[in-house]
Amino acid sequence: RKSAVTGFLLLLKNFKVLGSLASSQCSQAISSSQVQVDVHSRFNSAANEAFCLEILSSLRRCLGQQADVRLMLYEGFYDVLRRNSQLASSIMQTLLSQLRRYYEPEQDLLPPVKLEPCITTHGDQIFLQEPLAHLVSCTVHCLLWLQNMHTATTDDSDDDDDDEEEEGYRSDLQAILESTTRRMLKSELEDFELDKSAEFSLASSVGVKNNIYAVLVMGVYEVLMEYNFIKANYNKSHLEGVTELFSRYHRLSEILREKSGKSRTSSSKTPRSLLSMGFASTLITAIFRDNAQSREEGLSVLRSNGEFVR
């Protein structure tokens, strides 16, 4: 299954939805798999797009597979989108549909994400089923890239139908992310049943479940920090929200570290950060090197938080 996903993603990255290019320009090689894709002049862009959409349809079935298969898909969608932006609608609709499965639509309910469907049980063993934080991360990075592309090409766009469709899923995703941020800031660790009284021993099924939940929640905090930092545009009140997300992330991280340290059977590793290298670079530069007076008030919120700077 992993090999199939890898192959399909390679095809989508390299088999571009082409317009009226000369046939000499339409031979594309996928070097990493030694597969040669020849797009002859008799094929038009509609046929190429139909082929890619058929592949995407097959890949959607992977969203019912194991966590590591889904993870490969989430990690590959962003590169596919950047290489084949004509597939944006299908990719974003797929991500939106998947995200809604784990999003709590009732605005007064806390927390805003459903963790229970993210795990599965086999006998007395518990496994991760949905890498929720990676799903949110993929959605955020794809959405931000599309927004940047939309801003850069607004003047050249003349397809009203495509614009309306794009605006539809963009506004839906923005609403979900904003609501998730707002309610994650209101949610306490007790709402996730991950406070200091929770069990985290990997020797028990409850402890394994809580460890999985903790890693998922920490990942969501990280992704929301990055998303809200970029959207904040150095606005002070918005950056205060970023530091509050970090405080909650840090609190849960400390509980997990403390509980893991006490557990004799613990062999857990620190979960891999979902913060992108681009964001980390921008953040470090902003905190330590940005001297612009217009951003000083907002950045002071970050600089004054010792744990955040550390």
C-alpha cells in the first residue's frame, strides 16, 4: 500500500495537467522510479486532468487505511499541489472532507477536535488510526500556498467558476481553523482528559491512549501556532494568541515529560515537531534580528516570553 501511494504521488507530481504545449515539451520523466510518462500531442489538457483526477480518486481510498499510509498521503499532497496546481480543487476538497470528520461543528462545545475516532483497538491493544496533526498541517500549508498564489494571480484570473469554487473551500477551511484556534485557547487540558491526574504509562492501554492523544494535541497546537503567526502579520493581539497556544503546548509537554520520566517501562521519544523549517527560520529572524519599528510592539509579545524564546 505504501509503494502504491508513493507511485501515485510521483505520477501526480510529474504528470502535469498541460495546456497546448508542443509535443517535444510534453515528455516527462520520473527519475526516482525510472517510469517514463509520454504525453503525446493527441492528448489534450482535459484528458490529462481526467487521468490525474482518477489517480486522486484512488488515493482517497487510502484515507481508510492505516495511519502510516495516511501519513504518506498528507506529506505528499503539498508537493503535488505545488507541482500541479490545477488539481487544487480536488485536493482541497479531499482535505476539507477528511478534516470535518474530526472537527466539532458545535461552536459552544470544547474541545474543537474529536480524538476518539483517531485511535483504533485490536483486542487490548490501541493504535493510532488518524494522524490528525499531520492532516491539519497538510491542510494549513496547502491553504497558505493557495492564498499566496491567489494573491499573486488575482489580476490575471478570468475564470469566475473556478474562483467561486476556490473561495468556497478556502472560506470553509479558514472558518474551521479560526474556530479551532479560538476553542483550543478556551480548552483546558482537563477537556482532553490529559491533566496531571491522567495516566501515561505505556504498560497500560489507558496510558497508551493518553500518550497518543497528547501527541496529537501537541501537534495541533504547533500547527495552529504557525498558522496564526503567519496570519497575524505582527499584530499584537494575534501574537498574544500564538504565545497562549505555546503556553498550552508547553504545559502538556512538561506533563508528558514528567510522567514519562516516572514510568519505568517508558521508552517513548519526544514527538517530531510539525513546525516547518520556513516558519522556524522566519520566527528566529523576527525575534532576534527584526528591528522594524512597525513590528516592535507585536514582536515584544514573543520576546518577553522566556519559554517561547528558549
